[in-house]
Amino acid sequence: MNNKTTIFWFRRDLRLDDNAGLYRALKSDNPVLCLFIFDPAILDQLDDKQDARVTFIYDTTKNLQQELEKHNSSLLVLYSTVEMAWQQVLKDYDVAAVYTNHDYEPYAKKRDEAVAELLTRHGISFNTFKDQVIFERAEITKDDGKPYTVFTPYSRKWKQKLNDFYLKSYPTRIYLKHLLKTAPLPMPTLQDIGFKRSLQTIPDKNYEPYIIDYAAKRDYPAIKGTTRIGIHLRFGTVSIRKAATYASEVHEKTWLNELIWREFYMMILHHFPQTQDHAFRPEYDRIKWINNEKHFEAWCQGKTGYPLVDAGMRELNATGFMHNRVRMLTASFLSKHLLIDWRWGERYFASKLLDYEMASNVGGWQWAAGSGTDAAPYFRIFSPDAQTKRFDLKMEYIKKWVPEYADFSKYPKPIVDHAFARDRCLSAFKEALSK
């Protein structure tokens, strides 16, 4: 009797529907056991032990386990280093093959190389597939095969290449009968992995109502005009193929462009991994940042004396979300008004954003600082007052997050004068770029 088992390893693809790697695992020759690993190498970097993202992942894996139990299977959930987890799996099961989906971040690539090496030593194949993007790595390149570094031509070729083949869903559910039959497996608690339950609200997955008039509403932070599905794209609780299909069907080009920006930045991080902590344009690493810690703390707390900047930071701290228009302003303000290294802000956003993705976060910060691909030129310095007049004229967003602004005696004075900060920034950037 053949007791061999195929393992499907969930990571950033926490759903049964339209899951590329799971589909292929279920079509292999052996019953499939699904696995998830809570990795201390990632968790130990989180200072907040009530991190809402961990609660979200935990609840999502619990839901997956319940879904799998309906098919007389279960989810094997381990809390261990990845190497020790796989050694345990290989000890407990006669593994025929391992299937999973690609993960593109630097740590993930090294982790997967190590797992592939371990499995190869045991004569087990490690099979990975594209799932969290429509186009990956070098699928969209210039005619000479080199990667694009400007968004517009990249997006043009992305759209030219798009067809039904790339949007087709994987009919996973019809093969769930091939899951390994097993009793419910024990699952660690949140406390077991060193965390407590967060009470922060997670945005729902229902993005369709916000796409129809997305272009008209997306720039105004006082209204809910964006989908807020970033966390679901990040952890794969929604299918990118279904999202792109819907955007194409309703002809919402602006929202589709946002999905393309996400893939553009993933492609950039793949080809230029040094950009996670170095400027894409190396000359920008010569900038003499002031890095005033008191100013940084005021920015983090939303106490800069610039109400739209402060509103954005307070929204981030309270909800794990910040409107994209305000993200651009707060990032520009830190790097240009305060001359604080963009990496400080990138790390702070990484610790707070529910929808944090390294590629998009680094890409966005470098865009704001002028140091990245397709970046805002260094002399483009957002005026907080002008942004307020354009996008929060009635100050509804500001009134919600900075209520004391109505009383000037309670609201702090600006920590830096706009005209002075602008001149200082231009001088510092010119000096660095003229060398």
C-alpha cells in the first residue's frame, strides 16, 4: 500500500479557491496534506505582541483548518524554525513531493533555497508556482530582455500581454477529494506563538463596490473611496486573477494600474534586491540626512504641526491603514521637509501597516524621496497646505483625526517652516547629486 503524502505549504496564499500551487498539488499522484508554519524568524522581529497582522494570519489559518475539516482533512500548523518544522514533517510523514507558491522577498528566497536543499537531500522534489501576481520576475521586460525601470512602458507592455490565459482561475475545489484524510490536527494558540489577540479591525475582502467609481474618489481621504484590500493581497486571501479580471470587466483602468504598480515594484525588488535598503539611484545615498530624533518622534506621533500630515500618521497608528494620497505626503514630509532618511520612515510603516509589502513600501518611499525608479524629482516637494486645499478642503479628514486643530492654543506650531524646509532640502539634495 502506498502511504506517501504530498505536502502543500501555505505562505502568502491563504485560500483554497484559485490557488495555483494547491491546484497542482491536488493533481499529483498522492493525497495532499496542507501545512502552515509560524516562523519565529519573522515573528521575533515584531515588537508589538498584539500585532493585528499576526491575529489576522492566525484567524485565517483557523478558518482554513475548519474548511479542510469539512473534507475530512486538516491543516498541520507548526510553530518552529522552518528547518526544524520540515525535519518534523519528514519524520512524521512519508513525503513524496512538496508544492508551494513563489515568494519574492529576500528572506523568503533564501528560506526556500534552504528548504529545497533539505528536501533534495531526501530525494523529495520542491515545486513552486506563480500565484500572487499576474506577471512575475522577467515576464515583462524590454525587447532586449532587460528589466523596465520606468512604470509607464512597463504597464503598457503588461496590458498588451494580458489575456484570458493569465486571468484563468484554477478550479481547485473540484480536486479537494484528493486531500489526505486525517483527524483534526492540534493547532498552537496565539499565546503559544508569543502573541495576544489584537482588537484592530481588519478591512473586509469586498472590493467590488469601490472599483466602479474608484478613479473619481480615490484621492480624497475623508471618504472610503479605495478598496483597502492590501492585506488580503499581501496574504493571498483574495485571488489576484479574480481582482484583475473584475477590473478589466468593468473597465476600471485606474484601479488596474494600482495592481500593476504592485507588480512593477515586485519586479524591481527581484532584479535590484539591494534597493530594500539602498537607493535605486546610488547618488541619493550621498545625501546628508539630518535625522533629528525629536522630529522623527513628532512625525511618528502625528504632532508635526501640519494637520494633514498629523492626521495621516494618527490614522496609521490607530488603524494600521493610511490613505495612499496621505502616504505620499507623509513620506515626502519626512524625507524632504525634515531631511530624515527615508529608511527610517519605511521601517516605521513596515511596523504599522496592515498591508505592508516590502516591494511596494520600499518603492513608495523611494518614489517620495526621489531616490527610486520613476521617482518624483527631488525638487518636487509637496506643500501640506496645498494638498489640504486640493484633497481635504472641508477638513473632514483632519477634523476626524486631529480634533484639537480647531483650537489653535492646543495644536502644536509647525516643527519646521515650509519655505525654510524646502530651501534646505533643495540645497542638501543638490549638494549630494553634484558630486
